[in-house]
Amino acid sequence: MSSSKKSIEKKQPKKELFLGVKGMSDILPKDADLWKYVWQVGHTTSEVHDFHYIETPIAESAGLFETTVGVATDIVEKQMYVFTTKGNDRLTLRPEGTAPVMRSYLEHHLGYFASPLKVYYYGPMFRYEKPQAGRERQFHQWGFEIIGDSDPFYDAEIIRTSIDFFRGLKCKSLIVKINSIGCRTCRASYRESLKRFYHSKKDKLCENCVNRYDKNPLRLLDCSEEGCLTLRADAPLILDYLCQTCNTHFKAVLELVEDNGIPYEMDPYLVRGLDYYNRTVFELYSTSLKSAVGGGGRYDYLAEALSGRSVPAVGVALGMERVIHVLRAEEIVPHLKPRPKIFFAAVGDQAKKASMRLMGDIRMSGVVVVEALSKKSLKSQLKAADKARVPLALILGQQEVFEGTILVRDMQSGAQESILSAKLVDEIKKRLRP
């Protein structure tokens, strides 16, 4: 190669490596067991409580959330990823899962399927906020929703299902923080009382709370700024303003929670951040993380905001990244049932060609097959088999292809035996049987 050509090659700029988007993290193979553990427990919990799977699109109309979540909420004001399509549709990446589920319920008349309808969902949500531990701009939620009944039994059923989810994961640090925010009738008088209390103290509120004072005064109780927390200590409590119906409903929920041995504490300042909640609201609080890992409540007015129809409902959303943090904080090691494994080695073009069909037959029987067929020599493939720590290795060469046989090698003793390829699956199952 000429010196001038070398000089040109040296001057070529180094390509910049693309990095992941800030706040949107990869789930890496090293964390796969934790995520699989959560998924498996989630599906099992959902099924035993008779919840049916539902999945809604990642993108929805932006108006869906502006109408239901509330224009004065952080989600709508600051956090939604809104964009306009080539067809001039104004869409957003979904920031939460409840409003899309209700949209689907109404659109597809799911009330005819079951009443009440019990559904669960899992998937990524998107909010533009400051990334921190357990909170990402793309995050995953597991949700349970019961739509079509106002009985307090279902408020307690949602809470019990959530607790069973964490019990299934062997978590021991969960308590339920619970409150009632009443109905639109009794809440109206409480809002006015709250505004009267804060009216003379507006100069001591943070900037966000000053903006919330007129739009959504209940959110004043939700602020974590030190000055606002100090003021909140003397604020009126909503429990003193509940109408008889809401009071009776809340007492019934608490009795069911107590009867089921669910650890809980009253939190009179808990209001949740979304406008569609009424009556029961709650958070699942991890004492090991000292933060909420999920929350929910009753949302009887959500369907009315979308369609004019009154459809009572209650639900919960669990943040999966925060669940993973709980597992790590409590040093919970996933106990996933290992699937039996074997290693497949093939030497020669004909053997490599035949290996795909044979490996396919084995995998269809439920046995994991590991291979390193890109390595040419048998020695290097068997080294890979040692690293894989499998009990059996199958060795296929040109002669075995011609004879319709395959070698089965015991990786512990080194003993090997030739068997007919046609009987391979049965032989493997017999040898792997406990």
C-alpha cells in the first residue's frame, strides 16, 4: 500500500457512536432474569384473579389525555411527547395506560364481554421529565383495571391484586397509603375551603402551586417543596367534607382491606396527580425504597368525560422500573425454573446443514439447545460446551449424517454413545429426566 493511500486513510474521521436517548434505557441481558421474573409473576397474578389481557397502541390522540388527565396536570402541561403526523393528526406517546383502556372499552363495547370487565395490560409509557432512580422518560407499567361496577368490593379487589403481585415477588416492604377524595359534589365544597385556607398564604407557595391554586387546588396537597409542606400541615382535611355516600363507600373499602390483612395507613393528603380520580385513591409504598412504586384509585367520571356515559371503574398502575429497584433493595434473587439444556456440535458442511432440522426438533420438545456452529473445529465447539455447563453434548459429523446417527456425550464423565437420529428427541428426554 502506498504511503499516500495510508495518509488518506489516517485522515478519515472516526464515526460518532450513536447513544441511547436520555431517559430511555436498554434492558440488558444481565438484567433479563429480574424482568422475566416480574413478567411471570405479573401474568400469574393476573390470571388467578381472572383479569383478561388488553393492549392499546403506544400512540394515541393527544386530546384523549388533555380531556381526561387534566390540562392543569404536570403530564399535560410539561411531560407529553406530542407530534403531528403527515396526515395532520395530533398524537402523543401515551403517558399512562388507564385513559387508553377506557377509550378501547367504549370504542369496542367491551361491557358486553363482561360486567364488570377485568383487564390487565403491560407496556412502555412516555413522559418528558428529569430522569432519576426508578423514573425514566420511557418506563414500563403493569396495570389492572375493573370497569363497570361501583361496588367498594372492587376497590379492595384492585388493592388485593396489587398486594398479591408483590407477595408473588416475595417483597416484604409494601404498605398501602389510602385516602378518599370524595365525589364531585362533596369535593366542590372542599376545594372552596382549601382555596380560602391558601388565599392569604399564596405568597408563601412555590411557583407551581401558585399556578395550581385556581386550576386544581387539590394538587397543592401533592407538592413536595418544604415551604408548601409546612403550610399543608394546617390545611383542612377532605375526610371532614365527605358526603354520606362517599363516607360509607370509604368505610366499606377500609373494612375489606383490614379483613384481608393488608398493611395500610391513612394519608389524608394523598390526592393523586390525575384529574379523573374520585373517591378511593391509594399508593403502594415501599418502606425499603421510601417511595411509591405504584398507585391508583376509582375513576367513575373518566368514561363520562370521553362519551357522556357514566361507567364506574377502578384501577392501579405499577411502575416496573421501581419494582425492579425494590427487588434489588430487598436482595430478592429470582427463582426461575431452569429449562434443560444441551449443546449441539457439528463438523463439516453437510453436518452443519442437517443440524438446523435436528436442533429444531429438540427445541420443539421444550429443551434449550446451545450451539457454537460458527467455530469450525470440534475442539473449539466442545470448549464452548464446557463453558455452557450443559449435561449433554450432541456431536454430528459427516459420517453420522451418512449413517443417520448422532453421538451423545455425557459432559461430566466424557462417555459417548451413538444413537439413531430418528430417536434423538426421545433419548434426550429420557436422559434429562430428573
